[in-house]
Amino acid sequence: METIPITEAREHLADLGNRVALRGERLVVERRGKNLFALVPVEDLELLERLEDKLDLDAIRAAKDEPTKPWAQVKKALGL
């Protein structure tokens, strides 16, 4: 994965967009040696979102089996 300075990214955004969209490249944009963000193909983003959704669903399913407390008891414990 290539890292480029933000000044270069500003100057060449259209070209970088083409590299990402057409060639599937992944680019990391940095400022002062620190990574700020990444330019990735939309397909990569969609995959990441599907993975996050799956993790969320897995967490919901796992939490479903945990014991619960009545809302009144929770409010009392929180002093509400």
C-alpha cells in the first residue's frame, strides 16, 4: 500500500481517484508522517461495512442470551 503526503493528494486528487477506482489501488494519505485516511475502492468499503454488520449481529446474538434487569431496577441503580 502506497503512502502519499496530503499536499500531493490535494494536487492530484483526480489522478489518485482514477488509480483507486480503475486499478483497485489502496492509498494512505499522511500529514507530518502520520496516517490521516485511506483512499480505497468502493468494493473494499462495501466489504468492510458488511464485515462490521456481521460483527454487530454476532454481538447482538451473544447479548441476547445474557441476563437482563428490569428497567426500574436499572433506573434506581443509576439514580434516575
